[in-house]
Amino acid sequence: MKRPALLLTSLAAVFATTLADPARADDFPSVISVSGEARISVAPDLAQIDAGVANDAKSAKEASDANNAAMGKVLLALKGAGIAEKDYQTSRLSLQPQYGQNKSTGASPVVGFRASNRVTVKIRDVTKVAGIIDTLVSAGANDIGNISFEVTQASKLLDDAREQAVADARRKAEIYAKAAGVTLGAPLSVTEGGGPVPLFKGRMAAAPMAAPAAVAPGDETLSVTVNVSWAIKPGQ
């Protein structure tokens, strides 16, 4: 708490010196600059998850063929669940050798291959997330994770918060002006910073489920910060 007191004392002293010295008054920027903040909580309207399949086989071709067939079933399941083709996209495709260990020689021979394929899925109705996950698992997806929730119209929803942030900036500026013995004038500049804050991102392992997946989208906190510079005048 000591630092703000020193700042206010310094501001009052500099302003008083400026008034006493007209030559300096032309050079001194007679302003108070503060930031204002506002936050709102809204329900997300978009979810995104990663889903994939992995298959092991003795040969690269066998692993690749099995993986292609498995992913084909997953994509058909997504289409059958009403997910538009534009809302799922391949995010990773790999085919890697699997190594064993020869205890007598210490060598690591290739004992098989693992093929994997992952897609990123956008779900535009967050109430369907749990159902989509269950559909993916039933279709053969054995690796699901990186679930996140978003607010697609964040900027529009922040309009009311912007007004609140400017009001918060004015409140702070008036406190500083009163403490420094000056009067707050008109705003000289307003700049915006900050943005939406993601609520949740995580990873969940998929396995055959006896009960529906439990998913809680919750609310997402959106924040906005404005930096405002106010002109100041001698106290009245």
C-alpha cells in the first residue's frame, strides 16, 4: 500500500510545481492514466475434442489397413451423429515401428508397427458433447482428449462489459484526481486490451464405457481491460 501513496504524493507535487512554473506547464502532460476492468460469465456455445484410433500389427501394411478401417468407422459415426464434414479434420496421422529387446544381444529389433489417426471435432451444441464422446468410443475410438469449450461471439457479448470497464476507469481516475487536489477533465485516449479466458482444457483417456461420459461445460469468464488517459485541471 506504500507505493500508491508515494505515486499520489508525487503526482500532486509535480502538478503543483507545474502551476507555479508556466514554462514547465507547456511541457508537462497534465493527465491521469488508469485502467478499468470488467468481467462477465457466459455459457460456452462451442466444444472441441480430439478423437483417434491406434492399431498394432506385425507389418506396416497390416497396421495401416486396420487403422484406415477403424477411422472410417469413426468418421461414419460422426456423420451419423449429425456432425457436418466441415467440423471434423485430421489432426495427426502416423505409422511407427515398435521395438522389442533381445536380452542375449542387447539389440532392439522391430517387432511390429503402430498406426494412429486423430481428428479434431467441433461440436456446436455443447449439450451433445457427452453423447458424441459415447458415439466415438462405441465406433472404436480409443484415444479421446484435449477437450475445450469456447464462446464464439465473445466480442459482441463484451459490449456491456466495455461500458462497465470505462466506468471503472473513471471511478479510479476520480479517486486519484481528488487525492492529488486536481479536477478530472475530458478523456484524451481510450485503448482496449484483454480478451476471453478459456475455461477448461484437458485430456481424458477413452475406454469402453458402461455409462455415458460425464462432461461439465460450466461457464466461461470473459474479461475486458481499457486504458484511459484523462485531462486534469487545477482543483476547484
